[in-house]
Amino acid sequence: MDTTEVCKHLPHMAANLNAKAPEPRLGQLRLLVALDALLVEGSVSKAAARIGLGAPAMSRLLKQIRELYGDPILVRSARGMVPTPFAETLRLRLRAVAAETEQLLDPERGVGTSVAASSISGWNHPTIIDAPPLAMRPSLYLEGEPLPADLARKLASIGADATPRQRLAKHIATVGVGAGGARPLSLEEADEAFSLLLEGEADPIQLGALLVVLQYRGLTAVELAGLTRASRRHLAPSQNPTTFADLDWPAYVSPKSRSAPWFLQSARLVADAGYRVLLHGNSGGGAASGALELAAGAIGIPVTTSIAEAKKSLQAHRIGYMPLAAMSPQLHGLLGIYSLLEMRSPLSAVVHLLNPLNAAASLLAAFRPNYRDLHRDAAMLLDWPRLCVLGNSRDVAQATPFRATTMFTLDGGKSGELIIPSQPRPKPELPTGLTSFEYWRAVWFGKARDEAAERIVVDTAAAAFVTLNPMLAFGDARRQAAEFWRGRLAPTPALRRM
């Protein structure tokens, strides 16, 4: 019997027991049916379809379930919703409810009109295992098969005094043991697991296993916050809270990207406005290797080779670009796993939140739609003051003025969204015979005119100004950015904070 049938039989069950259950209790039983569907489907809309409800009704039931247990039950991950550790502990108890409900709904199982009718033909035979009424996993386990509770006790026995590889194995099993036994890592668990990787304590197989299983299942904001905290501690063990930058601007460009790095020119405008801007990133391997270093140097952005040098660069020039390989060879090596697996790993999300100089604000992109909220939620867990994610950018915050763009913001612990309308796209420029890099540099130095590129640069700088000053209207920020663009080649650009 499936979940829909259970819902249909609830009134009949009460009648057969000759006792009308109080309305609150009946309502709570509906919550259990809804909770089962949510745990099975991992989606509000799919759970609603499973039991024949509309998505708004299921959302209301989920809200009631959360209030009843005082737990989120389902949390957002990069690939959808996943149960919380507490919700996972309810699975077995729901299984017991399912078995009991089956007996209550059909106390004389196997005896009835339909069975008698089938007996006439001689084709009747008792089923080996009845379908679970709440669409849960089977109630019967193989003899000797460990229950999820047994696995949980085994993992809990691996304490802080265990070897590093045993502790890391515990975290891998926690995430990847399979349906019914797996759960997301807590912030502290994710922190410890990634710290073990960065300290070189992991077996190479463990390294790949942890990164792949997290990526396959999808990161939660809590896990991303834990991985980020471990990475930031790896970069600066002393955890000096001093702010050495105003704006952190990660630029981790895919080696397959064909877009010119106009955002570097925008960053120069922001620095000309008097803000300290740290760019850090990676331009991948192959033909694109070193592209960002080349472009940064071409327009006067110092390329730094350490965090200490980056601090000096911002103090002297208000801007600097630091390659990931210079910032952390370990993180750079882990990010390079992409070339071995042809898939991204959780590092692709972590590097956007490194913020190595503790900037007061961060401007970044999200390479998947789900990561827009994921980055913002993780930043909130890490108590970041301000953050902005450009919704249309994939690898680096670079505006797309010819498409409507949503800026996903975080300011003082409050989330917000700012929609920027699209602009008409100007006519494309005629071919010049220059290489892409030569043309990009010519636009900056005024030797080539490209209205579309100028709008990208100006709007990207405007997004940075709004990130730094959330009270500034985007239209005003755009006008200020355009003014700095026109004066970019002046010997000493006027410094004026937005």
C-alpha cells in the first residue's frame, strides 16, 4: 500500500477502531505521512505529488513539521534538499509507524473478497514481502545486516584519539555510506575533514573519495562553511582579524572560458575610487594558463606572490592580484583534480569564499544557480558583514548588462536581492585584426572603441560600488563608474569614495 492509500484510509482506520481520534492527533498523523514523503523525495514539489497535494499545501505541512520538531528537517544543498542529521534519526521510527499502520489498516491480511475470488482460479499465493505502506525502505533487513543505528554507533566510537586516517574515514562514511545511513557533515566535521586533507594526513584514495562524494551528493551551506573555515585557517593559522582590504574579488576562471577579463578593468576603476581591492584566482591550465597574470600586469595591477606581498601591494597601490598557486600550493593542487576527473569538486565553491585579507565585502559569482544561495548562506554562517553574488556570472563577478541580472546580497546578516534591468545591446564592432588580448588592452588605453565592452566594465564596477555601499542606488553607482572610466587615463585619478 502506498502513501496515497494511507492518506485515503486514515478516516476509515479511525472508524474501524470505534474511536474518533481528536483532530489535533489526526493532523499530526498527516504530518508523519508528509514527513515520510519529504524524506523519500527530498523535494517539496515531488513529495506533494506523491501524496496528491499541491506544493503550497506541502510547504505548509513542512513548516508545521519544522515547528513540531524544532529542526529544519530538510536543508538546501548544491543538488537539492537533503535531510538534516535529526531527520535521518526519524527514518527508523517512521518505519515502525509504517509497519504498525499496515496492520491497523488490514488486521486480517490475506482474508477478503479479492483473495477468495483469486482462490477460485488457483493462482493465489502469499506475497514474499508486502509493500511498505509509507513508501519507505523495506522493514526487513538481511540476517546479520547492520542497521543504520549500528553504523552510527560504530562511527561515533571513532573519537579524537583515533589516527588521522581513521577520523577522515569516519567523515567519508558519514556522508557516503548510502541511503538511510548517510547524513550531511556538521560544520565542525567538515572543518576537521578538510583540515586533515590540507595537512597532508589523508591517503590519496581518501582525498578523492571525500571530494567526489560531497560533490555527487551536493554540498550544504553548513558543509561549505566548514570547508571554508578550514581553508582560511590553512592560509592564516594565526587568524588575525585585521581587515587589510575593502573588497575581495575571487576570479577562478574555467580554462574553457572564452570571455575576456573585463572585470580586471572594472577592479582598476574601483581602486581608482579609493578602495583597496584584492583579486585572487586561477586561470586554469593549457593555453589559458597565466592569462590573468598577463592581463593584470598589462593595465598596472601588481601580481603578488604571497599574502604578505598582497598586503603591501594594497597599501601602496590599493589593488593587487594573487594567483591561487602563490597563496596556497595545496589548494591549487586540489583544484587541479578537475583535469583528472573532468568534473568540479567542492573546491570550486570554497575558493570563492577564501577572502584571504579579511575584506569587509566580497563580490563573487556562482558557477551553478543553486550556489547563489549556498554561498550567501555559508557566508552568513561565517558571520561575513557584506557579500554580493552576481546571478548571471559563472566563474567571476563580471556584469552582463544586456541581460537582466539579479544581485544576491548579504548585508549585516540580512539577505536581499537587487534586480538590474537589461540594456539594449549596441551594434558589434568591426574586426580589427588584433588578437583578443591586444584588443582588450587597446580598449583600456583608448586605442580601440567598444561600446559593449565599456558597458560591461562600467556595470561591473557599479556592482562593486553597490557591494561596498549597499545604500547606494545602482543608477548612481553606474554614473560614478562611468565617470571613473572616462578619467582612467589621467596621470593621477581623483580619489573619491562612493
